[in-house]
Amino acid sequence: MIERDFIAQKTKEYYIMNYIETKLKGAEVSDIKLKKIPLGEKIIVTTSRPSLVVGSKGANIRSLTTYLKKHFKLENPQIEIVEVKNHFLDAAVVAKRIAFSLERFGSARFKGIGHKMMDNVVKAGALGVEIKISGKIPGARAKNWRFYQGYLKKCGDVSMNGVKTSYASALLKTGIIGIQVRIMPPDVILPDSVKVLDEPVQVIESKDIEEDDKKSKKKKVTKKKAIKKKTTKKKVVKKEEAPVEKTIESKDSEPAQEQKKESKPKVEAKPEVKEEATKVEEEKPVIEEKKKEEVNEEVTEAEKKPVEEVAKVEEKVAEPVVEEAKEEPNNIVEKKNQE
């Protein structure tokens, strides 16, 4: 039957764990786990004093492995030691320390031992502690004494899995005293726990505003640079124009400059004035084109005048030559007649 195999395996594990605990009694063993691996069996021992488990040059581990091979017929037992991080948050270690102190000092000082252990556990960061000591303490009759502090779950899934429980026993002359320890560690997640969040600080918005300001400043700088480049191009075009146009434009520009100087102090202008100014600005290019055409006509007229004068002089010079040419045939006819 499969059930018998499971029972045999579990009883075997129980005897192994019991033997290791009795062998390592002073080492404050918290937990023992058995695992099967391809190489053999792995035994994980969690303790608060790993040096006592190892022994001098690993003598205790060697004796344990040899005993487990012979009596429990384990093929290749490998013992791994894990140290407890916080002694006062482990219920097994606390229970064993209470039992050891009761065996050493007796049952008369059980109250001092219980209160001292409870304070150490609370200082370590536990949410709640409960220590129960039952037996003949210190009178002839048996009784229970309970030390309790903090918040401890007694029912539900948290009490089963979240709360750490452990039992220990102390052997005294009057009899056996039982010790029960329950500790709720600080990392337990309770189902009814509520966290109140603080108000969000608007630090990110201030950074965004600063970045926006920087971007706007950069855009303004780029716009100014583009305007400067355009003005330089206009100046180059003016230099390439004819000198006659410069003189005329300079005369026209003087009243325009005077108008600009007069318009600068007037910061606040009425809407009627603004409309007139816009009309004047629209008519400026038309007026400039007309002036340029007049200048070109004057230049062409000035070029045509000397050509007409030269033609008149040539006509005056050509007239006597033509008359002489007409007279020459008449003279020749008269000479022939005379002959």
C-alpha cells in the first residue's frame, strides 16, 4: 500500500529529527528539514549557534553522518547549517532559552525570566508576544502563568501560518514545566491593514515649469537671430543698386526716418491712427516702385540726348558734301561743251 510507504517515510524523518535535536541540545536548534537530492539526502539545520553544530574541525558533522548511515540507512547524508538572523524573533530559540534559564535558576524566578524575554522580543520588532509557563511554579499545585504584550492573532489564516509557535519543556526537581511561545513577526501582512498615504508633493510640476521656461527662452533667442540675418541681407541688396537710386532713396528716407523718430514716443496709439499707419505701410512699396520707374526714365532720357545731338552734327556735316557732289557733274558737262 502507498499509504504505508508514506507513513514509514514520515516516521523515519521524525526519528532522524529527534536524534539530531538530542545530539545538538545546547546549540539551540530552531528547525530541521529533510530533502531528497540526486546525490542523496540533504538535512538543513537552522540554529543560533552554528559553531557548536560544526564542532572542532567538523567533528560533530562527521559523527552525525556516520550514525545516520548506519542506523537510518541513508546513502549519502549532507548536512547544511543555516544561522538564525534574529534570535528573539524565532519562537523555538526563545522557548529553549526560557527552559534553560528555568533549569539553571529554578522555578522561583520564573516571573523575571518571562518578563525579560518578553521585553527582548518586543524590542526586536515583533508585533505581539505571548509566553505561557505551566507546571509547579513554585508551589505544590500546578498552575498556568501568561505573559502577553502587543497585538497577536488567535484565529484565521494569519494565526495558522503567520504566527510562529514553539513548545519546550524544562526538567526540575518538582516536575516538568511546559513552555509555550507565540510570536507575530513584523513582516506579517494582515488582511485588515490600511496604509494612509501622505499628500503628494508637487515637485514634478515645478520642474516641468522650469523646463518650459527654458524652452521658451531658447525659442526667443533663435527668433532674434533670424531677424538679424534678414536685415543683413537687405543691406547687401541696397549696396548693389545704382548710385543714382541711392541719392534719391536717401532723400526719401530722410522724411521716413523723421516719421519713425516721431512715432517711437507714441506708445499708445488710437485705432484710427493704427489703420492709417497700416495703409501707409501698404502704399510704401507702390510709391517706391513708381520712384524707381521715374529714375529709370530720367536715365534713359539722359542717355538719348547726346545721341540726338551727334546725329544733328552729322547731318550738318553731310549737307555741303552732298551739294559738292551735285555740282561736280554740272561742271563736267560745262567743260565738255566748252571743248
